[in-house]
Amino acid sequence: MDGISPEVFEVVLTFLYSNTLTQTDGNMLEVLIASDRYLLGELKLLTEDVLLRAVNADNARTLYDAAVDVSANRLIAKCKKMLGKTAKRTKKKSKKKTPNNTSRKEKSELVSSN
């Protein structure tokens, strides 16, 4: 199979013979892509299940991009939700008061009124 690592090939081959997903560290995204490429729908669903449990703020963007490429809709939704939470946290941090307890908005209003 072109374009996949020997480790991923082994996961795919094991699945084809035993109908079980063997997880190895860090290659589930590659397994998802391979399962989509080779039209292995059941393996794709199982791999997506594993990745759904692994979504966090650090990997959500990477997983989202890959999920869009392979039309993994449940993973897309979970990543969107995580990315939304991350954006809200970032927005809240940017609205914090400045050291003298005047918000940025209040400061800009003070400057524009002078």
C-alpha cells in the first residue's frame, strides 16, 4: 500500500484479518486517512471513535483539518466545539482589566473623549 507507514499498514492488515483495531501511539490519524483512502468504512468509524476521545485544545485544529479531508463528521463536530471553547477562553483573556483596573474599552473611550 503506497503512502502509509509500515505501522499503519500493520494496523489495517490486522483489522482486515481479525476485525479488531490495534492502537499504537500517535498514528490513529494516519489510520483514519488510510481507512478513508482504501474505503474501509468500519475501520474508519472505529478510528474516529478513538480520535473523538483524544480531541483537546492542542490538537483540535490538526484533527479538524484531517476530519474535513476524510468527511469524518462526528470528529468535525467535536473539533469545532473544542475550537469554539478555545476561542471563547482566548476572548475572555483579552477582555481582562489592565493593571490599573481600567478595561481596554474604558481606556479607549477615555482617549476618544479627550
